[in-house]
Amino acid sequence: MLAPLLGVLLTLAFAPYGFAYVACFSLACFFQFCIVQSPLRAAFRGYLFGLGLFGSGIWWVYVSIHDFGGASPVSAGLLALCLVALWAVFPALTAFLSAKILTWFGVWLRIFAVALIWVAVEYLRGNWLLNGFPWLQIAYSQLDTPLAGFVPLVGIYGVGFLLAASSVALAEVLRRKLMPLHGLLLVCLIWGGGWLLTGVPWSHAIGAPIKVALLQGNIAQDQKWLPEQMMNTLNLYQRLTEQHWDADVIIWPETAIPAFYSDVKDFFLDPLAAVAREKNVDLVVSVPTYGAGKDYYNSVMTLGSSEAFYHKNHLLPFGEYLPLQPLSGWVLDQLQIPLGDFAAGDDTQTLLQAGGYPFVTTICYEDAFGELVIRQVEKAAYLVNVTNDGWFGDTSQPYQHMQIAQMRALETGRYLLRATNTGLTAIVTPDGKISQQAPLFTTTALTGSILPMSGLTPYAKLGDGWVFAGLLGWVMLVFGLTSAGKFWL
């Protein structure tokens, strides 16, 4: 029973709980008790650990499927359990591979090799199966610790490597394979280095402040797509907009307009755009759009000084597209979610512009993919994320998603403007801190100012490929030194 409890314990390191240092303890115990000499036994314990982690960390999937997707309790429960069981395979794989090398390497090489295995498996989970699911990756839990100082250099996988290495070192001390002084020295070097890097300015302002208003309509999810509620929703966002014509940029949340662009263009969007031009204000609104043929997109568009579209590129499995197409009919019947099969936008799309500067757009959980953001950030002055976490009710999901969004600001050295339907709407500074935030489930407009930024962090320049190359190179260096008997510790 220890393994699943350790997984539950790791969940407490993430938002909204915020016990960040619990992650190091939980992982150290995982490596101590789950990585045993039998790889199959290690995999079994790793799987139980994964069940505890994902069962306690993403239980809100059930809320989305049952409360707002219309599935029966049994169907929603089965699908949620299947997803938890699927993601639990990845900690099992980590444990299996780590156990495989348990007797191959000396203690120092083992520390870094096991840490590399952890983040490599996290990368597979975050970018491969079902279009990737990067939730609960361990680096996100360290947003408010000294390790966050490394984020602009090496991104979440580099930070995950350092956290895992610290944890494996502690586990090796517990296993009496590493002298406590040596383990303490390694941990101090890692965490002290992060502390020294905290606050280093990787980007700089390039213009005057931009006054922004982020709208949070707080439309109940079970009412949002009802045809008879459409005009109430449009009128609400129009009123909120009219109250903030003094802003330079006004941003609406994901699918704030519960109708296709072609259906609301003439009577609603065109008149709104005309007023925006008259007031010299740029609007960033989210509306579904039709593409070629039968395709339709989850889109963001700008109104005012320019009119352009961004179509969501990285789609949410089961919510916006249906993987495993032989099962798609069954899934549609169970979920009963409107607009459940979007098309993906192109990989290369022109940056939208508002307030006189281009910005990177992410819709919903696109902001969980750091590579998607950094490949566009060089020409962008700030980041915009629009989302609707109303699908998950009053659970931990909105807080976890906010934590992920903060990491994108820190990785890129850019302000992040986050407009949501029900919360958490926020302005995030380039150091990943929330400067202003609206509470959940309130109808409001969050106002403030940001600075357009320029300059690239090392991570934004190099990306995950170079990070993993560097980590592998470090492991190979340690291998060479230990093989030659020159690793003096």
C-alpha cells in the first residue's frame, strides 16, 4: 500500500496545495521503495504509484465527463478509470527501466541515469500517447522553489531532471549507497545554483505599458451552448467590453462566442469591430470557425486595428478530437459534448497582433506544451492564453492549469495574459509570478498593464532537443569519469 500513497503524496506538491518540497520526499521514497532488483516487481510498484498519483491528481476528469459531458456515473467513472490506468503505465515504465540499471552502474552514474529516465518517460507521456498529456510533470510543482531559477535555462524537463537527481541522491543515502555528506553536497549544489539564478533578467522591455482588460464571463457550462442563451452571453460580453474602452487590448476567453463566426459576423462582430476601431482598441475574441469542407476550428481572432485568425493547433483528445477512431462512435455517445471533433490548425500560423505588438496565442491546454510556445516567441512581445476550465467545476484542475501557464511565462521571459470563462483569469509577470488574478466563478473584468518584451531565454533559443542532448552528455561524462576512476566523490 505504500506505493499508491506515495503517488497521492506527490499530488500535494502541485497547485492548489502547494507543498512543493513534498515532491522531493515522495520521489526519494519512490526510488527507495519502488526501484528494487526485480524489474517486473519494480514496474508493479511503479504502476501502483502511478494509480495513486493520477487517481488523486486528475480525478476531475470524471467531473468533466459526468457533470458537463452528460455521461452516466458508470460510464464516466469507467472512462476516468481507464485514463488513470493508462497514465499509470508511465511511472511503471520509469521503475522498470530504473531497476534494469540498478546493478549495472555505480552510485553516481545511477543518480543521473535514473533522473534522465524519469524525464525521458515524462517527455513520452507529454508528447506522444493520445497527442500528449503533460499534466502533473514534476517540474511544475517547483514553480515557487529555488529550482525555478533553472527554468529559463533548461525548461521543465531540465528542472525535472534536477529534482529527480536530488531525490535519487536522497534515496541512495537511505539505501546506504551514498555518504550523507556527498548527497547533501549534491543537493546543495543543485538547489543553491537555482537560488543564484532566480531573478536573472533574461528579457527586456521594448515599449510603453499596454493597458489590458481580461474578461471573465462566468457562463455556466451547462448553459453555455444552449441556443436560447446565446444572446444573453453576447450581451454580457458586449457590456463588459463597453465598460473598458479605455484599455488598449481587451481579451475574451475561449469560445466566449457560443456560435460560429459566420453566424454572428454581420449582426454582432462587424459592429463591435467598428466601435473598436473608433476607440482605437484591439479586441481578442474566441469563436469557432468553419474551414474548408466540413472542418471547423477552435479559433481566436483580433478585431480593431487588424482582423486575423489563429486556429488551435494542439487539440484536446476526447474533448476536441477523437483518437482511436474505431471507438469514436462510442465515445461520442457517452460524452455528448457539442463541438467534439475539431480540426487542427496549421503548425505555422502568423502571429496575431494587438496593442501594437505581436503575441503568441494558446487556446486551452495548448499552454501545457512549452515547445509550441517557444517556437513562436522570438517575434512575440507577450503571451495570451484563452481557456474555459468551467468543464471541471470547483476542482483542483483550474489551479493546476494556472500553474502550468505561469511556467510558460517564466520559460520565455514574457508577460502572460490569461482570460478564462470561469477562472482563473490572471496577469503573469515574466518571472512566472501572478501580479493580478480574478477569483473563480465570478463575472468580472481584470484590468492592469503589461510591458512588451524582447530577448530570448536560453531555453527559448535551444528547446527540449538540446536540453536532452545536454542531459545525455552529462550522464555520458559521469560514465566516463567513473569508469576511469576519476569521479573523486
